[in-house]
Amino acid sequence: MSYIYYPGCSLKSTGRAYEDSLLAVFEALDIPLQELEDWNCCGATAYMSISELKAFALSARNFALAERQNGENDFAEMVVPCAACYLGLNKAHRYLAEHPELRETIDRALEAGGLKYNDKIHVRHPLDVLINDLTPDKITGLVKRPLEGLKVACYYGCQLVRPYSDFDDQHDPQTMDKIVKMLGGEVVNWPLKTRCCGGSLTGIVQDVGLRLSYILLAEARKRGCDLIVTACPLCQFNLECYQSRISGIYGHKIKIPVIYFTQLMGHAFGLSDEMLGLKRVFVSPARAFSKAEGGQHVHG
């Protein structure tokens, strides 16, 4: 099976490390990815609150392009790593199927652009592909640096399994947890795995956004986590980049690596830091990784 990769805006900019590690890990697993040609913004987050119709039209254009690129094959398996993009495209996919009047309007807009959408799209998240399209031994067989002794908090955020839960549980998702265990790591029992990190509030009402991030980081620290893994560029940014400011505000020194689950997989597979974008992070996971490799670990 081949997959059409929709990067979205973040993975080509602030979330570049996510793209680097995703492509490296999928190549190592021999999962073929073809980037969607001429893709556009999915209309997620802010756009959806301004004009749902325009956001749906943006998503539908991506669907039509993916079908065209898929050629005579059956359904186009569209892999969408960013949590916001995944939610936006998934919502558009459902609304176009469930609301005929909306669909008619979108079809006219696509026709004006020389495109047509034929309902032959599956919107997939990489976690869905890794857990449901591969056998566990495909992942465990590539592990060269087992994560034994590494305590990992899996953070899914708000958008990955809500309001839709196509591939995981809404209240206690497990796909990332399963992958960490396949890599030899210890999954920390962390009840905040789907609690909001503050999202866009860090740039709008910063005191509220930072408070929400602090709650997550403080709980991870309290539970002795060595690092946090996530699947959302905005969550990764909020939880990593504001740690020094949060430490100053709340008087608790917090220094916990926050990386993408694909970076953790790539490290366990023995891939280089450069390939995985680990040189791009602000809080290095090197000390955490050394714990799994027999070194001494001290919490930040």
C-alpha cells in the first residue's frame, strides 16, 4: 500500500523536526510516502472560526488533488501528521459526506478550479498507520537502542482523538503508549494526556496559556518523567519553548525534553540526530537518552 503525505504548513516551518523524523522513520519501516503535489493549507484552527465554508473548500481541494495523484488506484490513503490538520481534514471529510447542500457548494467551487472530489479518500494519522497497518515485529525488529529504563509521558493533546475517535480512544488513547512499549520504554501513568496545553492562547492570552502548559509540565515532573512525546507541532512548541518562562513565573525549575514520537522512534532505530531533527530542539533529550544507554540521569 502507498500513502499520500499531506505535510500542512507547520511541518514545513516550525514543525520541521516532525517532518524530518517522520520521513526518516517511515523510510526505515519501508512505508512509501508520496508528498501531495500542490497542496494548500487545510483551513484548520483560526480559518475554521472565520469561515467554515472556505475552510472546507480548502480541505476539499486537497482531497481532489490526492485522488488525482492516486490515479486509478482505489482509495487514497492520506497521511496527515499535524494534529490540527488531521482534525480539520477529518472534519471536512465527514461534513462533505453528511451535508448535501454543503457538498453541492464545494463541488461547484472545485469545478471552477478544474477539480472534482469523488469520495475516495481515507484521512489517516501516522499513529493509525503504524499501529493498524504494520505488525508489531516490524517496529520491534528495527530497534537498535532499546529505551529500557526511560520513563516517557505520551501527550496526545486535544485534537487528535476529539471529537472524532477513528483510531484511538477519546479518553485514554493508547497508540503512542504501545509504540513506546515496543521501543522498550516505560510509559508513565499520566492522566493529563488529552488535556489542553494552552493552544493558541500562549500568543493571545499568555498568562492563561502558560498556566495550562505549566499544569502538564508540573505533573510530568512530579511523576518522574524523563521526557514527553507528542504528535502536535503546537503542543510541542508550547510545552518546550516556554519552560524557562514558566519556571520563572511559578518558581519551579522545569527542564523536560518534549519531542515528537517519531523522533523517539528514530532514536531507538539508531538513526542520527541530524536525520531526526533533534538538533532543532531547545531542551536536548541527550541526558534522558543516556539513561536508557546506561548513563546517569538527573532530572532537570
